[in-house]
Amino acid sequence: MTREWWRDAVVYQIYPRSFQDSNGDGIGDLEGIIRRLDYLNDGTETSLGVDAIWLSPTFPSPMKDFGYDVSDYNGVHPDFGTMETMDRLIAECHARGIKLLLDWVPNHTSDRHPWFIESASSLENPKRDWYFWRSAKPDGGLPNNWRSVFGGPAWTLSEETGQFYLHSFLKEQPDLNWRNPEVERAMHDVLRFWFERGIDGFRIDVMGMILKHPDLADNPVNPRWRPGDRERSSQIWLNNRNYPDVFGAVKRIRRVFDEYPAKTAVGEVFGTAEEISAYYGDDREPGLHLAFNFQFIHEIEPWHTPWDAEIMKRIVRDAERAIPAGSQPCFAFGNHDRMRFITRHNEDGRGVERARAAAIVLMGLRNTPFVYYGEEIGMEDVEIPEEQLQDPARLRTFGRDPERTPMQWDATPSRGFSEAEPWLPYGRADRNVDEQFADDGSLLSLYRAAIWLRKRTASLREGAYRELESLDGTWLFERGATGAAAAAYVALNTTGHAVRVAVPSPGTVALATLRSEEGRRVGQHIDLEPLGAAMVIADGERSILGR
């Protein structure tokens, strides 16, 4: 059988508003992405070398949640261009061997979507059951105790009909009722529409929420919640997230993907390793091709996962143990909803050092790695004045503007992004592509080397993962064919002091946070600087080191 492309791919997430402005309105667009494709992959090792792009939503939208409130699933928002521009982007990506994934939002629409406008118009409207409408309880209370992800109750009263509608996010984002077969068919047809246009797959937003408890039963109270914790954590999301019925819907979605060759479904899911693994399906019927494991970013909301070898080993150990045979994990260190990596791990001013190690770990693990735009140049969260903040989520919970600021292509006042006032302010000027591009010691050069090394090394793309014994504060794992000598070793030091890590067989340092170490022969051990990491290629695969 032909090996599926996503197994070997490195995927790059683009937040379209922030990647490249082409028309001088201060907002990134599809034409801007086209102009920067050669940076992502022009077929040579001077480019970053990514294999696929995931675009955050580009559909028409009132932009209450910046595209995650869709008013038309079969179009392109004018801020980003036209359908013709999208078709050209697909073609230009494919000409470079780049796959293109869109962001599908199946849990909810905008309240300006024609479906919801019809549904809200009367109790008897044929689309009434396309959304969740409920009357108040006899005592006048809300239909249930569910909370919105963005804070406050998940129910809003509609004055037109006197009933409440369910919204798991903003009140402008009403939830679709996936128990209605007409809704499911309509949403499946959205996928077919885009597959016919050449899209290679979808990242699926909040996949685990599309099927709720059939009676919309209350969620239990979280006994661990304390005042000051995030409001939505005050209850255990038992009946509106990862509800068992969702897995049947996932398998039916997969059947639509399978109607088209080589299309890929990547699910945004949350939970334990076992809950995440369930989205892959089973031996009888497959589910998603990939399901995000976000535990390197956060394990228990709202806390961030520490940069600690013992915790990271456990995360991967649990993922490898739970995932079905024939499937592989999907990891990321950042995305558009979470504080940027360096900001999360910069408590001692050494976030950049950790970011260098993260690049080696992410490309060394058995997984399909996702890289958030700007991560490769060390972009950090930007402190934004109150009057320039945009994210509506900030009004009830955390704001996400700081991690969504424009990509920094150079050190000019416009950062090479736009000659107009950008939709969000820029970050520090010294974090940019232009200054790092030809610098062999830069973070960008390290990311580029890690991605291309992965492409050239079969054991890194296809090999099994095996954790090896190492000192506290270090992580050593091997990648190689089952039953054969390991072809690659990855070593990480999360401590503040230098360590010596034993390796089972001799080889050559192919990649290291301390770039001067690359090319050095090692025997039975490798020395790592504080917060350092390295990748050793065993002698059996030394040929890949040649270019």
C-alpha cells in the first residue's frame, strides 16, 4: 500500500490575518500566503521544508471570533480574497508539493448564518431543530448548568420565540444539533465541496463537542475548583465534551474523507491519552487520521506544562501506550489559542534555549509535528495596549491576541508584513526571518536543519519510539525499526547544569542546540549543555549526513 503522506509530513499552521498582507489594509490574506510559499518550501534546503499548511478559518464570517463563527462554509471572507484566490493558492501549494488543510468548524455557526436565521425565526421553522432550543425550567432557570468556554452561561434567550439557544462559545456562535440527520448531511456536503476544489484535508475544530448528552443533562460540579480558577473549570465537562456518541459521528465523517483519495482529518480534541486515542477509531472502523495531543502545551487547564523531562516522558509514554496500532501521535508546542512557547517557558529568561531544544524534540518524536507560524524565529507574546485588543474572549476569560500578532519578515518598521497599520501591533524587531535566514546559529536555521534531517532519515519518519534509561532531568529516546539496531537517538537536558547522557551505540551528532557540536563523533555518551538537546545518527545510517 502507498504510505499516507501525513505520516511523514511536517505541518505549518498559518493564522491568515497575520502572515502577509498583499493589498495594504493591514490584514494578512491569501495572496500574501502565495507570495511567501517559497519560504515554506521551494524544494531546496534553503527553505523551511514544511510539507503541509493548515489555515485557520478563511470562510465568510462576522469575525466575532475571527472566523470561528462561520456564516458561509462554501466561500472565502473578503478580507482574505476571493474563491479564485483560494483556487490559485491550492494550485501554487500543489506545484511545490505542499498540501493545504482548511479549518472546519462543525460544532457551531455564526448567528448570522442563514441556517440559524431561519431556525430562530419561529418555533415551527423547518430548521428549528438544526440548533438547540429549550424553554426555561419551571422555576425560570436556564435549561441546564453548562458554561461557555469563554465564560458565563452557555444559554442565551431569544426574544423572538421566548426560548433559549445553546452556545458553547460566544452567544454569536450557536451550536449545531448533530443528532439531526439533515445537519450531518449538510456538514458532510461542506467537506465534499472543498475536496472537489482540491483541498487536501481539514483540521477539525473542537471535534469532541459535536455530540452532547441526548437529554442535555447537567454537568457535575468539579470538587477541585477554587475561586480564582477559570470559571469553565468549575464543572466537569462530562455531558458536552467527549460524550461517547461522538465517536460514531467521527467514523461517519471519516467515511466522507475516504470518498476522496489521500484526504486527511486532524481533530482538535482534549482529554487524557485514552480519550484522545478513541478518536482514531478501531480495527473495525477508522476514525480520524490524526488527533492532537496538546499535553506539551497544557495538561490541566489553565496551567501550562512545565519544561521538565520527567513530565514529557510520561506524556509520550502514555500516548504511545494508548494509541491504536497503525496510528501515530500528533504533537505541537504552540497554536493560536495558547501563549507562545518562549513566553510560557521564559520565567528565568531562558525561553529561547528551551525553544531550540523543543525543535529537536518535536522533529525527533514519532508523530506528525505541527509548527505554529513564527515559532521557528522565536516570536513571543506581544504586550498589546487595551485600546488595540481585538479578541472578544478577553472580556470573560483569557485573551489570545498576544500570540496572534503579525509574522515578522524583517526588522523594518513594517516588519515586511504590511505598509499599513497592522491589525495587531508587532513584536520585538530582532525576531525576524531576514536576520536569521543566513545565520547558521539562529533558531530558524535550527528548525530548517531539523525538518530537512527528518526528511532524509527513514528512522525519524517511520521508526518506532522507545524510551531509554537516563538520568533525572534528562530524556533519551531512540527511533528505529522494530527489532533492528536504532538508527537515531534524541537526548534532552531540561536541567540548568551540564550533563553526560549515555547512548547505546556510536554515531555522529547530526543536530544539536549547540550547532558547533554537529558532525562530531560520539562513542558511548554525549555531553549536553544546560537546557541542551542533540540528535545522534547511528553509524548504520551515516549516509544521510551527506548532502
